[in-house]
Amino acid sequence: MVTRASPADPYFKKSISVRIQRRQLELDVAQDLFSGHDLDAGTRLLLRSLATPEHERRLRVLDLGSGYGPLGLGLKLLNPAREVEMVDRDALAVEYSHRNAERNRMSGVDVHAGLGWSGVRGRELDLVASNLPAKAGDRAIRHFLLDGSAHLKPGGMVAVVVIARLHELVEGILVPEAGVEVVHRQRAAGYSVFHYGFSSEGPLAAPSSGDGTRDPLGVYERANLELAFDDIRYGLRTVYSLPEFDTLAYHTRLMASQLLDGRRRPRRVLVFNPGQGHLPVLIGRAFSPDRITLAGRDLLSLANAGANLAGNGYPAERVLLRHQTAILPADMEGGDLLVAVLRDGQPNAITEHELRSALAMLRTPGRVILGGSSTAVTRLESRLGGIGPLRIIARKRNRGHSVLEAGAQLS
Ligand SMILES: C[S@@+](CC[C@H](N)C(=O)[O-])C[C@H]1O[C@@H](n2cnc3c(N)ncnc32)[C@H](O)[C@@H]1O
């Protein structure tokens, strides 16, 4: 493994060099992406299981949940004639898969954002490879495993790796009654690899949610909650792998009370990192602004928060979704309220850069409400002075979480 110094991208962590069958794959890895320290042992095991002559003829390949790209690009390295599609829900993963395809001068690689099978474009696939997201919830795992049969060629194969804890669950899903034939099983050092195909009659058991297109979020559902904040009642569908699935975090409570604190109605709101959707829904219910833009890296969060806004009566045509790693100035244009949840792992330079761009487009007078762990908020606060014409209006803390309100001053 080789590490080189960081270029300008603040997400960049290091470069690693992976040896696959006497060939080298160079991969840039980002902070905050799966397996940022080195190639995951499960990914390595799965790649090895596919690096045999019998699989070489499999030319149409999908990497479902690509991360920074080791599976899809590793398979491309093994046979450059392959056409590879790579899908991930995380905009940063999509950026890094794309960048790594370029770094290795690979063409014929289609990288894009998507949620499970509902995001997959490819048909007649020969091979699907996935290191399954372990925290996705049982129904999502079932969806990943079974709902792709219509995308496969006859004779097409799915190859997955899971952590040992999920072995029994996967064994229970990949059964003949589901129209599945497992052709290879391997257990090693905390991981299980399965290779399997679908019988020509197709799945016999009901798939997890049809093909995931009618209600693409259904397979991720964790709970349906009835909640209240102050006098606002709202319903919220929560999903796996995002926090705040049963209660509001302290920083969300602080941010909500700051937002609702007897202020004027905002007209255009940007919520960055909307999570399950608690804050956008409260804003929608309290103020019914003309527009709510939801922006962030995680497509599941954006889609779920958007669906929760609609579920609480906020008109869908007034919601904009922006799936991206940063706040772009255009998202904030004419906006008078920016609400941003600071992610703990996010480098300071990124938050600062985002705020700078957003503030350049914030209407005056306008409000900025930032929340997160007290550490993240304090780190940012110390740099706010240099960011723009901001005046700190309030700073509150509760149990290690903080909210900060700043106002853009009239010039
Ligand atoms: C275990 S990581 C594997 C990453 C990469 N393939 C590797 O081997 O290093 C799972 C990846 O799936 C992505 N993911 C999780 N749920 C997803 C979903 N519903 N749709 C698309 N991608 C998803 C995550 O963002 C993450 O990058």
C-alpha cells in the first residue's frame, strides 16, 4: 500500500495501490467513505473469488454500492473489455468512483448515484458484485439480493460479500424457494462470500418490494412515528442507516426551538444534511415557505426527507433536491434561511467553504442556523469571523450538542 500527500480536495485522505493478479489498481480514498484506511478485507475476498478464468467472459458488470470503486474498477482491471456500471447513494462515493476510473485511465465505466435496484440502468447483466451495506436493514439486504433478477442475463451471476453477522440472514434469503441457486459459498476471517444465479422461472417467493420502483423507499423503512415539537404535530417515516429514527437528537431540538423562536416567516429555505427530515418538516409545518431545498451527500436522506415533507402536506413542486457533496451558491440564491447540520466527520475546510459559498447568495436580512456536536460547532464558530458579514445572534448548548444562529447583516 502506498500513501501520497493530499492534493487540494479536502475530502481526500490518501491513495492506495491494490495488487490484483499481478496488476495494480490505484485508488484515491476519501475521509468519511467506507474503508478509508485500506481495501476492505471482504472486498478483497470477493474480488479474489471472481478473479478466475471461468468469470472472465462476464462482460456486463454492475457494482452495487461502489464506495470509492474497488470492486467495479478491480473487475475492469481484470478484463478491460468489460462495461461496468457503478451505483452508490453517496455523492462523495460517486465522485471518488468516477475519479478513480479516470485515474486508472478506464473508459466504458458508467458511475452514477442511485438507491438500490431502483437506480440501476443496466439490463442483460452478466455479473453483479456487491459488498452489502451491513446497516441497511434486513429488507434492504433482501432487496439487494433478490430484486435484480430482471436485470440479469440468463446465466448471469450475483456475487456478494457480507460480514459474518449477516451470514445466517443471507443463507435464509438465498434459498431455492426464492428462485435462487447458490453455486459458491466461502467463509473466511469474518466474512462470507456467495455466488448465485436465478432459475429461469424467476423468483418463486415474493421479492422484497416488487422491483423497488413503486415505493423505492419501502425497503429501507424502520418506523412510522407520530411526533410533536412545541405545538406542531407531524408524522415521520424513518429509515435504517440514518440517525434519529425514533427520537430527535439534542442538536435537532436546539435547532428546532431556535427556528421556531417567534421569528418571521422565511420564504426560501435551504436545509443541508436533512437527515430523516425532522427539521424540513417542522419548517414546512411552521412557516410553509415558498421553497424548501434539501441538499446533501446522501440520496436516501434527501429522498426520505422529501417524502416526509410531502407526507405532511407540503407541496412536492415547492421542494428541490440537490444531491451533492457541498452547498453550491446557486442553491442558496435568493434564500433567506440556511439550516445546516454539521457532520462530525466532515473536515472543517469543507464546512467553511460551503458556508462561504452559501453566504455569498444569502438574502439580507437572512438567518443561518448551524447545529451539531458542540465540538463541530465550536470549531466552526472560531472561524466564522473570517467567513462573511455574519453576526452571531445566539449560541445554545445541551449535553454535548450545540446550535448557533448567525444573521447576515444589512449592508
Ligand atoms: C460496504 S460499502 C462497500 C463499498 C465498496 N463497494 C467497497 O467494497 O469498498 C457499501 C456501499 O453501499 C452504499 N449504499 C448503501 N446503501 C445503498 C443503497 N440503498 N443504494 C446504493 N448504495 C448504497 C454505501 O454508500 C457504501 O458506499
